Amino acid sequence: MGVNEVKSLINLDYSYQSYVHEQKEKTVDVFDRKAIFTAYNSVESQTDSSPCIGSAGNICEAAKYQRVCATRLYKLGTVIWIEGIGSCTILDRTSKKYANRIDIFMGKDIEAARQFGIKELKYMVIN
């Protein structure tokens, strides 16, 4: 390989690196919102005497097919995408004292909800 060929490869590599840097500069963070996220379960001590019945119907049944969230921030049926978690459909409401939170429904798995804890996460609204 001659000197000119090596120079060409170096220039090609430099051009590629510049292109990658430009693309990174253009990248927009689509997770344009942040909220406090917690988790909740379908047990009477956390809800009421009918823990599977949420604001939009039977959330225990709905949770078999999709991730369910509760919040007062958006209308029922709104889908959000949570960074690191995925999509979640709002089918329930939080207590008024937690109006600015988003709760992720975790069925009867109380330990999983405890391990999730309280997190500030980024998310975006899908619809």
C-alpha cells in the first residue's frame, strides 16, 4: 500500500468521523418530559375494595395485554413511552395528593413495586 493510498484511507476515516459527529449534533432527545414514577398493586390496601377496577375499567385484565399506568396528567387512553421501560397506557387515576406522579401498575407483585421505588424518569407522549 502506497503513501497516497494510506492518505486516502485517513481522509476517508476523518470524513466518516466528521459525519458521525454531525449526526450526533442533530439528534434530538425525544424524551421531552420528566416525571416522578412509582409503582402500585391491585391490593385493597393500596386502592379500594375493588382493586382491579380502575378509572377505565378492569385494569387487571387490561394489564395482560399492555402496560398500565395511572396519572392525572393526561386523559384516559393516552399512551406514553417511558425511557428504559417502554409503552404504557393510562387507564387509571392516581390519588389527588399524587396528581403530578405517574404510577406503573404491577398487578399483585408487591415486591416488584417496592423494588421499583420512586424514580424520576424521562418519557414522551405517543398519543
